[in-house]
Amino acid sequence: MGSNIFSASLSGMNAAQYALTTTEHNIANANTPGFTRQQVLVSSRAAQASGAGFIGQGVDVAGVQRIYDQFLTTQVRQEQSQSSYLSAYLSAMKQVDNLVADPAAGVSPAMQSFFDAMNGLSSSPESVPARQTVISTAQFAVNRFQAIDQRLTDIADGLTGQIAGSVQSVNTYATQIATLNGNIKRAIAAGQGQPPNDLLDQRDQLVNQLNKEMKVTVQQQTDGAMNVFVGNGQALVIDERAMALQVVQSPNDPSKVDIAYLTNGKTIPLQQSSLQGGNLGAYLTFRDQSLEPARNALGRVALGLATSLNQQNQLGQDLQGALGGSLLVAAAPRVDKGANNTGTATLSASIASVSALTTSDYQLKFDGTHYTMTRLSDNALTNLGASLVPAPTVDGFTVNLDAGAMAAGDSFSIRPTANAARDIALLNNDPAKLATAAPIRTSAALTNLGTAKITAGTVNAPPPLNANLQAPLSITFTSATTFTVVGAVPAVGAQTYTPGQAISFNGWTTQISGTPVAGDAFNVAANTNATGDNRNVLLMAGLQKQNLLANGTTSFQGAYSQLVGSIGAKTNELMVTSQAQDAMLTQTVAMQQGVSGVNLDEEAANLLRYQKAYQASAKAMQIANTMFDALLTLGR
């Protein structure tokens, strides 16, 4: 019986010692990231049968376990991934929002200054200082377009570096997880199935850090290893083997980078939209869904402004009496050949209608039989048929097959407005080249007897101008209801007169109203000595208020305001959702820590409890020793 007391007391002392050590370990790691509190598992030893019944033999330490909740841990990972995603996305969006919404440095005030100067010129079209003011404000607007586009380019370049850094972090975490998988498996084998709790905590912490970079899923194996998957199920870690992600040039757009999967020395492109959550998911989403559309929207405004001003200036006459030319550079759409193309095709694109342009990018594909155009903003598909001849037009731009032929599987990326803000420039600094006057003038014969009057006339838009625009033309009435035309190309016969109805010949349009009499004549000819003519500059100034973009629904400044509004709305949305997500993450972490975290008050109480248990077991051993001494005394 004495030996039983000794054995039971010793087991109690050992159990209390293990518990004290584990408690001290918990306290020491209370602030260690990812640490899960541990608990000693004890079980009662099998009792020994005796005449008086079964007598207890003490306690066995079965092991040390983590107080771990898999469900809460998974929830924390999911919330953390989304929180990192929203935080990174918000940080990037704030840069763009601050840029485009700046009331002093934005494009809108620059365009307003330009049109104000144009309106000022309409009051004195012959004034060289007024013309110089228009040139100066035009240059200022050009500078603002270029500066904002350059800043967006800088953000994009910085984003490429951030993507590369995030991929490097992912690969580092994957390698460390694979190494820990091996250590954990060997530790379990050496410990006869006992879990290496601290190694498991380290691996979970690495998975948490990995999840901040990108959303992953994990699969626990029976031997203790953990497999990690990304995207649409691509394995990142399998047992002790770590795969790798790689930053590669996008096969569709050389200005972008994509994430590829590197395994067995082979690079496999990943579906970029499948890489969600975390910093990396935020970078890709921001680039494709916010940054590039913002640049395209800015480019659409620049392209619309340049094209419309060029067209109107070409319809006018400058200070030297020459027909107007282009004022600004209107960039052609950007076309990029697919990296994996095998055909010989060379494509270009041109703007057919500024009004019909969107802010999306496009992808042209050939499957060997049919050509299709995909609008990437909403994946709307346009079937172009079996040939690119004649050149098809989609959403305001025309695709031109310059040479060669596409092979099955070939593709081209088309960005109609991407380079417009970057490439806009002033073509001429000569203020005399501003075509403020109309190139034609109308007049009534001094011998007219009727009450009919003719308007000043306008040039038909858009260019190119009619070759006979300034050729002399005479309209002579043969009666109150008919007239003949001399000088029209092609020649026309007798015309019926309707008061106020448009009369168009040789690329111009005018109206005659009132009642003519036979013999009344009206002349249309080149506008000479017309330095004070402001008809065309009034039309150029009027472009500001015309809805020339988005299928005739908005003006230049309206389109820019839409850009500012959409960026601001997205930024505000991310701010609200990010705050809500952070609160949800904090709550979930608190729930998880309530189960797995170290409570110092609880551990302090455990120290006293296990100390007393140790002391009690030691006292029992002391009593057993006294009893044994008493037995020895009886034998003397």
C-alpha cells in the first residue's frame, strides 16, 4: 500500500509539474503572434483491485493539446483576407481620387479657362492678344491632361512593383509552410503521435500571413501536413513541396503584368480574376477595374476635345484667309498583338465616332472561322463575321487589317482611348492659325426687289471639306417659288423654293426666307477680308455645352465630372466597407482569442492551483514516507 501511495504521489507531482510548465509557457507567449494556449491532458490510472474495492493508482499525463477551434480560425482567415483586400484597394483608390478631384489641378478648371478664352476671342476675333490667350489656355489644358495621365502611369508602375513584392511574399510563405510540414510530420512520428503544438502555431501564423497577400484554401492531411491552394484550385503547397507564382508580361497587353503558376520549370498562365482577396487581389482588381478605366475615361475626354476642336477649326478660315487646320493631336487607338499569336496579321484602329466611344478596352479574337470583339468592361460580345473586310466598326472605332492574316487562336488588344491624354499636344503655337471666321460669305444683289433675305451660311460638318466650298455660286429666282443655281457641283436644274428651308450646295448650307420676286439673286463666295468674322469661333466656343460624348448624353466637362464622381463613389464605398470589415475582423478575432488566446488572469489562477496540487502530492509522499518509517520501526 505504501508503494501505491508513493507512485500515486509521484504521478501527481509530475502532472502538476507538467501543468505548471505548460502554464508558464502560455504566460511567456501571451503576446506571441499566432500562439494558441495549451493545456495538459491527464487521465486517471487504472485502479488496483483489493478486498476493499478498487484502489486508485494516480494520474497519467496523456499529452499537451492546443485549445484550438478550426471553425473560428477559418473565419479569421477569411475576414483577414477580405480586410487586407479592402484596405489595399482603398489606399490605391485614394491616390486616384485625390488626383482627379483636385479643384485647382484637375482638368475641368483648365477646360473652363480654355473655353472662357475662346468666348473672349469671339468678341474680337482679329485681336492677336486674345488669340494668344486661347493658345496659352489650350497649352495649359494639354499640360493638365498630360500631367494627370503621367501620374496615373506612375501609379500603375508602382502597382507593378507592389504586385511583384506581394508575389515574392507569397512564395516565401509557401516555402516556409512546406518546410514546417516536414518538421511537423517528423515531430509527430518522433513523439509517437503527439502534436508539436508550437510548430502547428507557427504554420497557422504563416497561413494567416499568406492569406493577407491572397486568399487561399487549406486541406489538412492525416500525417500532419497541410496542403495550400490558390485561385481555382492550383496547389501552392503539397506536403513538403512548395510551388511558386511568377510575375510575367501580360500576353494581351505588354504594359501590364500577369500572375503565372510555375511548376516543374513550366510557366502556366492563371486566370487573373480567380486571384481574389488579400493585397494581391486588391492590386489586380484596382488596376483592371479602376485605374485603367480611369485612364480610358480621361483619354476619352481628351480625344473628344481634340477631335471636336480640330473638326470645327477645319471648317473655318484663319487670320490669313486660309482654311483652318488641326489644333490638337488626337491619338489613334492603341493596338497590341497577342504574345502567342502565330499568324502574320498587322492591325490598326481608327476613330469613327467620338460620341460612340466607351471607356472600355477590347479584345479581338479569331477562332479560325469567325472574328469576335469582346468589350472587356462587361464581356459583351460582337460577332464580326468571317472577314475583317470591309473594316468593321464597334463602339465608335474601326479595326483595319493592314497586312497579313490572323491564325486560329490569335488575338489583339484594342484600347481606343488609353493613350489620348498622354499624347494630346498643341500642334501649332501661331495664334493666326485659329480659324475664327467662316470660309464663305453670302450676299444679296443690290437690285433685288423682293423681301427675301439670306443667312450667313454654315459649312457642312464634319471634314473633309468639299473641294468646291469657296467656288462662286449664284442663286437666281425665276419666280416667287422657283430658282436656278449657277456654280453648283454637280450641276442642278430648277429648284423649288420653300421659305426658311435649308439650301445646300458645294459643302455649305444656308437659308433664304421672305418673298422673292423674279430676277432677285443671292451670291455665295469665298470670305475675303473677314478678320472680324466670328462665326466659326462662336461654334468652337459652343462645343463646351454640346453633348458630344457617351452617345450624345454628356459634354466634355460632364464626362470628366462623371469620372470624378465614379472615382469618389468607389472610394467612399471602399471606405465604408473597409471600416465595416475591420470591425467584423476585430469581432471574429476576439471570439477566436476568447477560445484560443492566453488569459493572464486565468493562467495566474492556474499557477496557484497547480502549485497547491504539487504541494499536496509532495505532502502525500511525505506522509507515505512517514508511514514506511513507522513500519520499519515495528520490525526492530
